[in-house]
Amino acid sequence: MISALMLLAAANGNHAHACEAFLPAFDEVSALAISANGNDPDSAPVESNPAETNLSNLRQMTFGGQNAEAYWSVDGKKIAYQTRQPGYPDEQIFTMNADGSRKTLMSTGKGRCTCSYFTPDQKWIYFSSTHEKNEGPQKALDMSKGYFWMVNPDFAIYRRPADPKKNDLQRILQLPGYVAETTVAPNGKYMTFTSNYEGDLEIYRADLDGKNLKRLTSEVGYDGGPFVSWDSKKIVYRRDLIENDKELEEYKALLKENLVRPSKLEIWIMDADGSNKKQVTNLGCASFAPFLHPDGKRIIFATNYGDPKAREFDLWLINVDGTGLTRITKTPDFDGFPMFTRDGKKLLWASNRFGKVRGETNIFTADWKN
């Protein structure tokens, strides 16, 4: 959320990112030349890592390009995701069946898109896009002074019918500033997202028509990447802790340029109305993309905690009280954006594993073993 590719560029590239990564530089121009082969299957079984004892029956769902931020529909039969492929100026929104079939473009094919999510009734897909303000790609950032995210003020939240035969694109919410990172509560009563329209990057919720806007966070610093629990009672998110005046000054200066440099993201949890905020992790590194297990007791998330050089991101599991930190993925590749199905039997995530070229990122599923 804040473009998956920004994170992947970090994980394959320069500095850290909300996951401040630090790997060899990622060439976005080269990524545009990577495309799925027309002979690729809908999905394919891939070799499991014996050290990843919680995962079995792995399947690769995409082949080539940059694919990430893949999220299940409530019934676990559909997946919405964003991808960068040749022929499009920037990331676009696609859907596919849970077996990888029927990959279908759902966004306009213009501008930059991010953060797609099905409504519980599967009638709509919500996502953010810049296509009305900028049909081309997001401008490249100067990373000579470190890794940054752009909080693109051209984003607005849209929805369109999940049925690809129906093309009723609707703008749901446009604010004077960044508005993205949207997820929809499984009870269908609200959506939650990140915006800086009041001057700071905060988490908000609103009805699915964009009305009854309510701010859920208020501390200075980047609060974002909210995900709603399957029972719709909790929201997990990431916070960039600001610990001194120097960090505060840099944060405010960057935000004026629509930039953030999140290097110390921690995982937090709160009630769906914004009350009872609690910090879950205290790892001092870049942790992001938290998702609550359906049991409501554990959170899976991505972090570079396991790599002292901050180069490798893996999936980790932690209890909501901050105990029981356990590493889940153990490959020397980027792993991120995890999500459980509602029954807790399947895990969906993005990874560099088995990539044919450097920086290729694909979507994977696996059976989950507690």
C-alpha cells in the first residue's frame, strides 16, 4: 500500500522502505520489459522450502513482471492484485480466480493504481488511481539521498463492478492530498484508508460511499497500511515512530514534498473505532503489511528484522500481546503482503522466489499449518 513497487524497489534495491529495504538497485525500466509468457499456466506447483514448516502445497499464481498486494475475496474464490506489465504506463489492478485463471484488467489501464479490495458481496472492487489527474506513470524519485516513498496527491479512491462485463467506474472519495491504502471491512459497513489531507499521514474510516469520514489516528508521523480483521472489530496497521526533534523536522520537510522515508515502522493494533491503540512490535526496523489471523490472536507481517543489513524481508508471526515472535518464510528473497483466507487455511503473499530475472515478483499461495 503506498505502491507495492516502491516497496519492492526497496527490497530489491537501495535503501529501506516502509520496509526500508536495502538490496542491489532495482531498475524500474527493466521491470517494464518483463512480461508473462503467453505459454505460462494459470498457476503451477512450486517446491516448498523444508524450513518453512507452516507452509505446504505452494503454488505460483503469476509469472513475470511485478505482482504484489494480492488480497482474497471474503469467500476465498477470487484474488485482486496490482501488477506492472508491458503496455501500461504503471501499476494496474487485475483480478483472477483462486486457481490463477481468468486474469483480467479491472482498472482503466491509465495512470498508477494501488490497493485493490473486494467488497464482501463481491459486487465491487475498490482501488486508488491517478488516471484522472495523470494518465502516465508516476514520476521517478531521486534516491541519491536515500530511499523515499511518494505519497502521491493525484490518487483518489474508485470502485468498479467486480464483474468485468460491467464497466461502471465510480469515484468514491477524493481529498486534497494523498488518499490510498484502502481496505474494506468484511462486514461491509466501512472502509479504512490513509490520507494526509489534514496535514499529517493518518488512518481514516468511512462508509463505502465515502460518507461519514472519521479520523482514527492522531499522533504525528506516518500511520498507514490499515487492514481490518475478519470479524471487522480490529484494525492492524504500521506506524513510523518519531523519537526526536530532528526526525520530526525531517518528516515534516519531506511531507511537504509528498515524500516519506519510513525506516522504523512498527506494527500496531486498535479497535475499529480507533480506540485502544496498542503497539505490538518493538523491533526497531521496518515492519509492514500486518494481517490478523482469523483467530484474532496472531498477526502475520513482513519485516527485515531477521537481516542485520536490512536487505531481506520475510514473513513473521507474532501474538497480539507482542509475544511469540516466529519467522515463517526463510528464503533469501523478498516475502511480503501476506493475507489469510477467512477460514485460516490458505495464505497469500508476494515473493521474489523463483524469479527468472532480478526483481521479478510474483504472487504465491500455500496451505497454512499452525
